[in-house]
Amino acid sequence: MSERHFTTRRGFIAALGFGAVSLYGAWAAYGAAPLPFGGHSGHKDAARETDADGHGGHGAAEGMAPEEFRFEHDFFVRKYAQKDGSVNPHADADAHGHEGDAHGGHGHADAGHGPGAATASGEPADLYLMAQKFAYSPDVLRLKAGQAYRFRMMADDITHGASIQLGSASRIIRLRPNVVTEQTITFTKPGEYLVYCTVYCGQAHDAMHGRIVVG
Amino acid sequence: MDTLSTSFAPAGATSRLTARVASLPSADKALLALLFGAALLALVLGLVGGAVTALARAGALTFLPDDAYRILTLHGVSVFFYWLYLIQAALLLVLAAAENGRGLALRPLAWTGAALMLAGFGVSEWISATGTPLLYDGSPELAADDPRSVGVFALGYLLLSAGLVASAVCGIATVLQPRLRGEAGEFTSIGFALFAWAGFLVVSAIAATNAFLPGLLWALGAGPFPADHGTEWHILFHNLHYLPLMAAVLVWYVLSEHLTGVTSIHGPRLSKIVFAAYLVFVPPTSLYHMFLEPNLSESVRVVGSLLSLFVSVPTLAAFAIIVSSLEASARARGATGFFGWMQGLPWRNPAMANMGWAAVNMMIGITFAFVLIQEKLAPMLSDTFFVPGYFHFFAVGVLTQTFLAALMVILPALGGGSLWRPDLLRRMPAVVTIGLLIFGAAGITAGFMGVPRRVFDVGYGGMAPAAWPLLMALVGVGATIFAIAISVTVYGVVRTLLSLRPSGGQAPVVDWRTGSRGVCAVPAWTGPLSVAALIAAMYVFTIVAFQLIQSLPIIAIGGGHGH
Amino acid sequence: MRMNEELWLVVAIAAVWAALAAVYALVPGLGMPGYVRVWGGGAVLFLGLAGVLVAVSRKAPRG
């Protein structure tokens, strides 16, 4: 009927249903639009995720088996353990800063990416964080501001979180058992950051936390 | 202020809906009363569990960890499964029976369905109270050393699913009766919505079986450990979100006609398309629940983020149909104020008040839902209190208030009594919304700050930000307010269910049907303005979230994941 | 038989769900077989409901 006002027409009503799709504009403005058009170049990425192949995200580390992770984790913790119980991958940077840190015939994933070498080359240093009921290993990590670290993380038993409290907000990380998750993280400010479980994991879930001390 | 001249229906007048409900066979009435009663019991249990949980998080109550998580499990199981599914089954059956005009078809199947669902209710509540706390998703990995808890928990949901299938089949058979009798060549828009909704209920049962049958088989020693439960749960979880939302919109259609006499000015075809759109749009939009999964491929993440933008299409379209139909009808009867036409709605009727405030809560809930569905923001918000902070606007503000509104209309017709103290009940939705605003504001802020959603003590040995306990205290205050207001409403509805004594007074309705002079000729701006306000709010909070995530003292770089 | 919009809508739902199930089934990298079962089961269900609509419209007495 031609005398219908456009606000009462079916086409207009149907179009209103799609109104929320216009939020794509906000996503594009922050470089977070899923499609190629809108906000990919010249914008600061939403979460400042700028991996080498052009997209952000947080995924399972391709190719690293759980057994390999466990081995590397154990080696990492043993190698960098401090007297106070913390783990400081920079503690022996002077002594072990050379590349090719092979151990007993095992090709470690951090070969060539030890903290000393990483600092010198600009490559991220490899870290290993294991979550298990109801603690992290290591539970205290001592790191440096401005240094990139490749966090390799895995839940050992059941699903956990390994989220990092950063003051005004957190970086939420979910870890599935026996799935190695990898994120490269650079802390830009010194401080003491809470690491805590954000996936309910049992009786002592509330107490499951650790620390990252960034100097 | 321009006001609308309304014609109030005379006291004692009954709508088509209430007349048909009142004339149902007594066997149907008994079944429906049983289901409504069981649904309300589940709501009460869930409310108590939720209020205690919120107070414990606020630090006002202290429990041993296992007990605290058992209470949280009882809350989730009672509300998200038994309240929402039992009330949906009951509403499907009563509306289908009213649509049929002659009661339920396949009545024995409906009774079988009710028996299965009630058995599931009992089993689930018992194991939630006594077993290893599994929360409402029943994750088997939490009780790998306690197969009994996993199996019995799964059995409860599987019984519920079987009952839902029986109820849905009964509902489908019932809405088909007028066509089988040759009285109708096609469905009404409500009839088609009931048909599609029933189908969706069956799919939800399939999703529940897919998620929980492996757990039962493992507990019986007849299958491997269900290691993929997390993924299977997400499918059910997504259905669990949108199935009751479709039901709520359908109830809005029914209540709008009952309260004002207005049906869609856009004709039944558009309404049928919108209800079908729920089933078209919901499945493809399910991936956003998985953005935090470490093994989700980048391509799925990108496609999932794009599709999630469409998740509100049917709900907003249905909202626009209802609001434009009401506004156009009101203006055809002489309403002239920009928003003044709304004053003519029967706000003194508690069902109208519940429905109106439900719409407000829906807009707030959608606003924050759209912050959560952005994949780049998931690493800041998923698994935090942001999630319960926003979804209580849906679960309590929209769904629970809408379904209680339906009960306020249906139960007096079903039992022959009258609505308990409508003047008190009509004030409750505003109080519920105030409570939700406090709960939601504190909870969403807490979520932005990273407070985890399932932790009772957020102190972390003094390492957590000082604001966290304060925000949780405010969450407790908000939860207490809306829990009290919902409890008053539930009490009123239960009194109504038990009431057999009709009173002279009826909750008021208006009749705008006769005012079709020039319907649609004048603008109806309320719908488009509401959607515009919604989009503006989405933009504001999305930008806030992006600004916040960019301000963090961290540069996070993905990599190493599959493509 | 009259093909009204109700039948088309139910068939469209079944088609969308079947297409989704097919994508999840045929792209192994997605790694989510549960989606195949649920959306595939839903597609079969709604195809069955479309059949019910056809049967009812054939069976209904002409008035």
C-alpha cells in the first residue's frame, strides 16, 4: 500500500533486524574486522597482536608434542631455578648466552633462542609454563621489560587458565590438557603480575596462582 | 502530553488465549499445572543457589570450596536447564493446546515426557547436591576419578532430553490438528513459531545427547573417556542461549495480542520468516563461544567472528515488528506524542510491566553480547565475570521475566483463580532491573578487569587489584535486590497457581484492534530509534573495550598455531 | 500440493543446517565432528518436518 510510512514497511523492519551488523565499522576502525576490507592497514591492531604472518590470535603450537613440552619444561625449570624458588631465564645469560645450547643429544626447542641469544638477536626467548592442579610450574618467573618471550604453555592434567592480570584488565589464556599453546608476549612496563587460573579446575581452583616479576 | 484514548476491555472479559486455556480438558490442565509447578520449583532452587553464590562471592557467606561449587552447580543446573527447559516445555504445550482449541494431541506422550523431565530434574538435583561439583556443564575431566558423578549427572540431562523430545512431538502433533481437521490451510504466525520452536527443542535434545551420552557410556565402562566434552558442550550451550530467546519473543507476540489485541501489522508471512530466521541464523553463529580455544584454527576464528555479527538478526526483527505494530495501532487510535503512545499500554497489568522491562533488559544484554563476540576482545573478556555480568540481563531480565509474565496470564485461566496482588507484582520488574543494573555494572566492570567468573575468593593472597573484592560486593548487592524482587513475583505466581478462587478484578488490558483507521500511515519511530540507541551503545562499549585492551602493558603476539 | 511459504521456510532451515553439517564433515581441519552430528541431525529432523507438512496438507479434508 503506497500510503504506508516507510517506518512501517516490511523491508524497513527487516533491515532493522540487521542493524547490529553495522558494528563492523567499529571493528574495522580498530583493525579487527574479519574481512579484508576495512581497517587492516595503518591502524593499530586491536590487541597489538602482530605476528609474522599477518594475523593475531593465540593458538596451539604447531608440531610440539606434549611429551616434548614436558621434557623442555623440566629442563627449563631445572636450568634457570633460583634459590628463592623462582625461575629467572636471564640469571645465567652471561654464561650461556651462546647459541646452540644442545643437551645430551636432545634438540631443545630453545636452542638458539635462549634469553641471552634472544636479547642479542631480537628473537623471542622461549619460556615454558605448565599448569596443573592447583599450581603453575614455574610459579614465579623473573623477566625483563621490553624483551619478547615465547610462552609455551600446557595444562598437564585438566583444563586450566593461565591468565595474566595487567592492572586495568587481564590477558585471558585458556589451556587444554596436552595441547601446547604458544603466545609471544612482551611486557612493556616493569611490575609484578598475577598469573591465575580462569577455568574452574576443582577444589583449590581459587588458590591457583603464580607471579611474573618483570624488572 | 498527548495521551491515547484507549478502550479498556471490560472487567471479566477474556481473550482468545485465556478462553481457550480455560476450556482445556482437565487432564491437560493437570499436566500443565504439574509442569508449571515443577518449573517454578526449579526457578526457586536456582534463585536460592544464585543468591547464596553471589553473597559468597561478595564475602558475606563462607563455605568450604566443594560446598561453594556444589551451590554454584545447583544454581546453574536448576536455572539454565530445569527452569528454562521445563517452562519452555510447559509453554509449548499450553500454547499449542490453545492454538488447537481442543487440547493436547498424543496426551499420553506428553505425560511420558513430563515424567522423564521430572525424573531428570530429580536425578540432576540429587547428584549436584551430593556428587563431585561439575558445574552446570558437567565436565567429565573434573571427576575423572569419580565416574559415578559423571554418569549420574549425564543421566539427568539425558532424561531431560528424552522428555523434551516427547513434549516437542506432542506440541507438533497438537498444532497440526486444525489442519488435519480441515479447519485451516496453513499455520497462524504463532502456530508456525510453535512448530519451529518444537523442532528446535528436539535439536537441543540432540545436542544434549551428543554432549552427555559419551559421559554416561564412559561411566558405565562402555565407552572411552569423553575428552571432547568441551567442544560438544559449546554446541549445546549455543542452543541453550537462543532457544529460550526465541521462546521469549514468541511469548511477546502472544502477550501483545492478549494485552492490546494487536497482531502484527506486517502480516503473518514476515513473522513466520523471522521465526524461521532463528533457526537459519543461530547455528552458523555458534563459533564465538570457542574463540579462546587454543586449537581453533585462524580461519574458523575469522569466519566465526564475521558470522557472530548476525546473531541478533531475528531478535531485533521480531522486536521491530512488535513495537511498530503496537505504535502504529496506538497512533491509529489517536496517540500523538513521540513516546506518548506507550502511556496507553496497560502498564498496571504486571504481565505488561514484565514484558516492557524485559525489552529494556534485552537491549542492555545485546549491547554487551556484541562486545564479547569480537574475537580480538575474547582474550580480555572470555572466562571472566563479564560473561555472567551480561548474560543475567538475558537470563533474568528477559527470559525469566517474560516467562513469568506468561504465567501471570495463563495460570488464572488454567486454575480458575485470579492473579495475586497485581498492584505489587507490576512494580517488581523495575526493581529487578535496578538490581540487574547494579549486578551488571559491577560484574561487567569486574570482567573488564579480569575477575574470573568461577572463583569465590578473588583475593589471590593479596595480589589481586583492590577493586576486585569491592566489585564482587556490589555484585552481591545487585543479586540480592533482583533475587528478592523475582522471589516476590514467583511467590505471586505460585499463589496464583494454587488459587482456585476467582475474584471480580482482572489485570487490565486494552483493546486497540478497532483502531485500524490509517494504521501504518503515520511514522512509527520507536523501533528504529531503539535500534539506533542500541547500535550507539554497542559502539561505545566496543570502543571502550578496544581502548582498554590497547592500553595494557603487554604486546601479545600469536603464532605457531595451525592455519 | 500447494507449496506455501511454511514449507519453503522449513526446507530452507533444513538446507542451511545440511550445508553446515557438510562443511564440518568435509573440512577435516575444523576438527569438530559434533557439529556434523547436531546440525546434520537437525537437518534430517527439519526435512522430516517438511515431509510432515506435505503429508498433512495431502491428508487434510478439503473444505
